[in-house]
Amino acid sequence: MIGGRIIIHSARLVSGGTVTANSWVVFEGDTVRQLGVGGTWQPLATGAHDVVDAAGRVLTPGFIDIHCHGAGGAAFDDGAAAIDTALGVHHRHGTTRTMLSLVTASQTDLETRLTAVADAAEKNPLILGAHLEGPFLDPTYRGAHDPALLRAPDAGSVDRLLAAGRGHLRQMTVAPELPGATSTIRTLVDAGIVVAVGHSAADYDTALRAFDGGATILTHAFNGMRGLHHREPGPIAAATRSAGVTLEIINDGVHVHPEMVRLAFAGAPGRIALVTDAMAAAGASDGSYLLGTLAVSVKGGVARLVDGGAIAGSTLTLDEALRRAVTDVGVTIEAAVTALTLTPARAIGRGHDLGKLAVGYAADAVLLDDAFRVDAVFAAGRRLA
């Protein structure tokens, strides 16, 4: 994956919550080696194998998606070839590092799929690991998860999942009101797993206890949970109150109204992670798909279960999430880019090496035109697109 020296100059750098005009960055191998402004990059061009004139375009860190199920007609549940296909689609839209989300399945199937993700992650540093979105979810707020496969957690099942992941199970969504959930959250946190609250009937107090007990993400805020209410504030308010909690948002114009997205950015500044929750139809055509065991119909880019009509993931890519954040929601470019880069990196414990263009950080970057459309993508020091 590692390349030689790459120089990108004359860029409008958006990183770490700031905008710096006429910037340049040097990648050596898979790492950011130097940054500066003006023409001081020119002596460094000797020996560089790629010198990119950004010509005033926007340069950001590589996008990081911590909740994504697939793309290009392929799901991360379906093994190595499917993983490669789906990642390729998201790479072209600026996502450089991806958490591979797996939908609810039987214990045996989840173990098999975790093993496949572990195998892939050991070959590809752009894979952040596995996210289990289930099976420890509440049936009432199941969304597009097979209700026949949902269950309360138990220590034996959790241990088997951890073993199958071989250290690459990084994130798990749990409904904290389920029997055994409190001890499970503690076990997962102790094992270094990032725990998310989601697909849950939890009220405010229950969610708050989960966050106090070590959960640090709210899975796709507003979806799969009780909504905000002035007398029953629910898990969204518990998350905004809890300083260490990141709120995922699917900013596709379908899952969450732009005004509610704006409210989330205002209520939890620096703690919003824009995610895709993309399923196999992202980057593919409308039609019939499967999400786990459930039939999905995609029409006009909106995925819904055939049985019941619940939203079944999205067809979103992170470049579109960025455009919508700036144009439809009205957040600043600094805040929107942070929600695609540094915030998700911090949410999974990678804020020390991912999510910024700074010396020592990963050589991941996206070059965007004035309409925030992707012109070039670099990851681990190599041009991907």
C-alpha cells in the first residue's frame, strides 16, 4: 500500500477545524512528513514521484466511515471479494478508512463473517475493523434487522465473537435495556471494543447509565430509538449531555431532516460523525437487494424493506454527506469536514494518527472541487482515485 513521495501544493487546506489557504503537504511512504504554505514546497519536489497542483481546490484529510455495510452491489457480510468491491466504490467517493459493519445474523454466521473481516483487515490497513450492528438489539426498534435473530447478550456468545474477530472486532452496537447488557458493555469496553447505543427502546436514564458505563457512540442518532420529547428526552439528549459520546448522523436527506442535523451539530459541537450506513445499493442501481436475510427494494436511491417499509440502510456516500452538510444543513466547511475525519477517528480511538493532515498522521487525503466533488483520493501514501 505504501508509495513514495507525493507533494500536493496550492491547496485550500481544511483540517483540524481550520482553513489555510495556499497550503502544501508532503507524503513520504504512508505518512505526512511536512506541511507549509506558499512556494516553500518547491525544493522538496526533487525525487517526488507525484506533484499535484491543487490550484486552489479544497484539500481535506481522508474521509472515515465508522458505519458502512457495503456498496456496488456487494455487502461486507459476503466475504473477501464483496469487501473489495464495496470498498472500491467508497474509495472513489473520498472514504479512505472504513469500519466494516455487519448486520444481525446467527452466532455461527457472525463468527464466520468476523473471521473474514479479520483476514481482510490483516491484509489491508484501510480497513478499520468490524462493527457488529446486532444481534443484541431491541425488537421494537429493530429497523432492518431480522427480528427472529435478535436476542439478549450472554457472556459465552460475546467471548466467541471476540475470539472470531482476532482483535479486529472494534465496535459493537448494543441496546442497553436488554438483560445482561450492562455487564456486556463492561466486558466489551475492557476488551478495547468501542460500544455504541442503538436500535434501542432505552429512555434517557437508561441511555445515560450506558454512557456512564463506557458506551461512547450513539448509532445513527434519531433512527432506531426514541425521539426527542420535552418530557421524555430519550437517548439523543443523553448523548448530547455526555461529553465523551459521538453521535452518528446519516445525512442523506431521508434518515434525518436537515434541521435536525443542524440541531445535532449545535447540541454536540465536535462530536458529530457523519456516516453512510450504506448498503449494497450504494453506487449501484435501484432494484431488489438483500440486507442480511431481509428483502430490500431500492427506489429513487431510497432503500426500504419489502415487508413493512422500514428504511433499510442508505445509498449514501460521504462526499454527498459533506455537500448536504454545507449546502442543505448550513454548517461550516470546517465543521462538516471534522465530522467526516477527526471526529470519527477519535470515536474509535484513532485520533492520534487519523483524521488530520498533520506531521506523523496517515497520508490520507481528498482533493475536492468548488462544489465539493471528489477530484482525487490518496490513502496510505498512494493515489486511489
